Amino acid sequence: MKTVKIGLLGLGTVGGGVYKLVERQKSEMVSKTGADVEIAKILVHNRNKKREGIDESLLTDQWKDIIEDKEIDIVVEVMGGIEPAKTIITEALKAGKNVVTANKDLLAVCGEDLLEIAAAHHVDLMFEAAVAGGIPIMRPLRQCLAGNEITEVTGIVNGTTNYILTKMFELGMSFEEALAKATELGYAEADPTADIEGLDAGRKVAIMATSAFHSKVVFDDVHIEDIKYAKEFDSVIKLIGIARNTESGIEACVYPMLLSSEHPLASVRNSFNAVFVHGDAVDDVMFYGRGAGEFPTASAVMGDIIDVIRDMVNGCTGRISNTCYRELPVKKCRDIRSKFFLRMQVENRPGVLASIASVFGEHKVSINKVVQKIITDGMAEVVIVTDAVKEYHMQDAQEELLRMPIVKEISSVIREY
């Protein structure tokens, strides 16, 4: 009976979870895969740090110890970041080792290149854990839904921002209060920039779009806006990652958006994630669950490890590699069509609404709803919801409105799903 040996790169939160899960699953592995499994080496920064429950003889601070070990069949990378992860994974693939990674930063930039290297050396490169933690989404996109022409992948793929927005919307917390609570509970990193500025979600959108539409989308292609707050028209705000395959090109964006309370994603609360997929055959499907954490993410890594071992046992590693057989354009943000919600402070006198409507009309912005609320000192609050319009038409209209003496300020602008 073959024993598959694993080299583990990183022993932080996720790495520790992977180690524990491998140990927990050992007695089941022969039945599940046809082979035994063991972790043979673990790359760490500091070998002298005490780690309870870890065999210290497995630790190394030299990554080449893992790459050059001919007995290691699978390299599991949970370090994060671009380098040295890119170099190590590249060398592992070239050495004929299968790779499982949770590295969204790396895959969003050069995932296609790494998949090409894996294909050239007939090995597996698996990355289920790179998007939405324990929620199975990459395997469904690449395998289960492969018989579909997928036109949209929309989701809440960052638990930190979803937790913050949930508390702001439901409890009336300020952004600062909600972020502090998220940090206290361990949902937010010490530096939450990648979460609250939408960068984390943007990387995941690039990876999902590439797999769903069979065309290369990288992180720099994704238009990203950070989280804001508004509350009108019986809707909730979520930070939504959107990938759409349209006739004129791929749209890849991360926006704070107003969702109707009836939309399935509106009920995704706190640190949970969900991904909504539309295919021509399957119609709508949604994947929901824990998007991060020690064991949810380790669960996805372990699922990939089991898949790789099954491929090894059956002699078919490398069977699914780079699926980008199209070269579709990625649309610029200015050409993407969205519905917008605007809240404005304007002079409260006759003719103001007509003047505002005229500006929108001149810039090809169609108005869907208008609500006027009287406030003090001769000013009124006007809330406007548009039909779907191109981004640059909306920007041009806003710029002209701000030049008008009757408009004191545009208090908030947010897209509506």
C-alpha cells in the first residue's frame, strides 16, 4: 500500500488546521483514496518556536528541503503572498510534485502561468481553498458545472466586510465600532486593509471569473470600491463581487451594493460567505457557508489533497489544468452598466427637480424612482434611483450636478443590484 507524503509550507492558522485534519483523517485515507498519507516535512520561519502537538523533527526553515525530497509527492502551500510562494510552487511543479494551495494573492496574478507549468509536467495544481474558505466553489465551476455556459458569478466572498456591514445595518453601529468588534472576534486581521478596501474580494473575483468564463482575468482587471453605507427602499448593503460574461466582454467588479431584501444574498449575515452562479442549463445555484477560519479553510485544502491522491492512485494527475481556451476582453469600469442610488441635498424651491432631471436626461441617465424629503433651512433631501446606465454617463451627470448652485451636496452614491 502506497504512502503519500506531504510537504506543508506554513504552520499558521490554516497550516495548523491542515496538520490536525490530516492526522484526524489518517485512519480513513486508505478507504477514501486507496493510499496512506503522512506529513513528512513542514516549512516554518522559526524552528525554535514551541508548537504544541507538532513533531519537531518534521520542521525545517529551508524550502528546498521539501522540493529536493524525492519521497514528497504533494506540496501544500498555505503561506500566502506572492513571493517566495511563487518560486516554491514553480519549483515544486517542475520537480513533478503535485501542489495544493490556498493562495488567492498568487493565483489572482499568475494562476494561468502556474496551471500551464502543472500541465507541462502532468501534475495537479488544486486551489479550492483560495476562494470562500470551506465553501466548495472552484471545483463546481471547473467540474460540476462544466456543462454550462456560465454568465454570472456573484457573491459575498469576504467575511470581515460582511460582518461589519451586518452590524452597521442591523444594529446601527458605526463603521469604527463594527470593525473593532470584528477584530475582537478574530474576523479582521491586525491590518484589515485588504478586507475593507475590497482587495481580498477582488482577488477572489479574478480567480472565479477565470474559471467560470474560460478566459484570463487577473487582479488588475477587477474594478474595486471600498465599503460605504446607505439604507433606503427596504434594501441591505453588501460588498458584492461580480463577474459577468456579456456580449461585449467580461465585467469584473467589487462594489458595495444595495440588495433587495428578497435577494438570496441579502440574508447572508455576519461572517458567512455565499456565491450565486447562473448557468444556461442549471439556471441559478447558490453556495453558502463559512468563508474563512482554521478548519473551514483546512477542509477545502484536505478535499484537494484527497483529490490529488485519488489521481495519483489512478495514474491521472494533471487531468484538469488550465481551462482558459478563450481570449475575451475585460471591460473597463467606465463602460459597465449599473443601477445607481443617490442621496442629494438641494434647495427646496419649485423647479429644482425638473433641473436635476434635465441634467440626467442630457447625460443618458434614466430615472427610475424619486423620493423628496423636506428638511430644514430651505433645503430638501432628494433620493434618486436610476435604471442601468454606463458608469461614465453617471459620472458626467454627477460632475454637472455638483456645479449647480441648487445642489448643496451629493451625500451618497451607491449601486443597486
